[in-house]
Amino acid sequence: MESRRDIFQAIADPSRREIVRLIAFQPMNLNAIAENFDMSRQAVSLHIKIMSECGLITIKQQGRERFCSIEPKKLAEIADWIEPYRRTWEGRFGRVDDILHKLKTKKNG
Amino acid sequence: MGSTNLTRIVAEAGKQELFVIREFDAPRELVFRVFSEKEYLEQWVGPKDLSIRYEKFEPREGGSYRFISGSCDGMEFGFHGVCHEHTTPERIIQTFEFEGLPERGHVVLETSRFEPLPGERTRVTIHSVFQSVADRDGMVKSGMEKGIVDSHEKLDVLLNKLTHTLVA
């Protein structure tokens, strides 16, 4: 049985996050990506395979080269994931601001 | 009152911890009070438009707390924990457990640090350590308020966020 792959698994590894940053703005072929890492080309290739299975990376064959690019929509899932939680805290802290403001006014008044 | 102080969440993928970081335009003693006195906590801890009430509140080493939060449909949820350290005005360490989970035993260790900043300002860092990555991710997902999420933003904006989110 194949384990479930999702976006969070795709970025669970620091090397994979480094790959995301590398190819975020321009697609790169596997060799060019591998040059940025100390690990073997095979190890980089495995990371890319996992990220591709998670839907974060698309691999396109161009002649003899395989180009890897980011799927922006998948990347958006991560930011969307944290954002509502952040807003909940922002709401709480906004109320803290109000209380602090009242306390400061009381103290000075 | 609008604030220019942004709330930062640092939740690195695959980890059991998360950080909530925010600065306040008030001196540390005052901020610490708002984070450690029942009267104030009841005004801000709960979800939007819903207040909470403490049925037990002992902010001292070895003390414990329990508060009840209501919801729009009249349901009530309890939260409780034990105070490990309460050092005015710099640090609060406590456990936290949501009683509404299907099973007991999913406890969070929370450390809140209060740092003085120049100009009578204060930085608060809340560090939560969960028992598993799944516990942490579940907490983040449950924090979603009404699911109003902006549609996808530009890739560079996202990447900025990603970098902030993933690299502390």
C-alpha cells in the first residue's frame, strides 16, 4: 500500500525546502539542482521524485533534459494553511492592544 | 484600534513545535499583566465575539487553571493545564489541554517569554511544544476562523511567507 503523499510531506525535509527555493522562480534541470547540494545526484533525484508525487513539482522532458518546476497552487496550500491560524492570533492580540491602551490611558490620566 | 504590529507564526514543516511572535506598544510589566491576570485573560483569550470564564486560576508554580469557552450554538468547551513557572514579568510556563478532543492525553507545553524592547515596547514569544507533529498540525487547522482565506496570492509573496514560516 502506498503511503499518502501531501504538500506537508513534500516540504518536511530541509533539503526539499532548499530545492523549492532554488526552482521557485526558474525551472531547472536535475543536474543543475544537484550541483547546489553535497549529496549525490541519486539522493536529489529521490527528493524530487517525492515532491513530484506530492504534486509540488512538475517534471517536463525537454530533449534529453528533465526540467523541474514548482506548482504555485500547491505552494499556496501551505501559506493558506497557516494564515487562518495567524489571523486567529491577530484577533486575540488586537484585543490585547485595546486592553493595553485602556490601561495606559488610565495610568496617565 | 488598528495596530501595525504583525503576528508571526513560525511552524516548520514536520516539527512538533510552533512559535507565535508579536510585539506590543506597551512596557513589559503591563503586557505581562494582561497575559497573567484573570480579568484581562477573560477579555482576549477566547475566539472572536465569545468570552471565556475561568473556573480555576492559580498563576503560580504548581498551580492549575481551567477555563470554559462558549460557542455560538451554545456548546461549551473546557481547557485546562498546570502552571510550571510564573516569573513576573518575564516568563510563564504551563501545560495546556483541550477537553473537547476524542481522547485524553494530547497535552501542549507552552512557554511565553516577555522581552523588553527600546521605546517602552515588548516582544512576546509563545513557544508551544506538542506531543506529535499530528497534534500540532491539528491545532493549527482547528484555529481556522470561519475559513475566510484569501485566494491565491502571487508566487513571490507566497515565497516570502514560506521563508518566514519555515525558517525561523
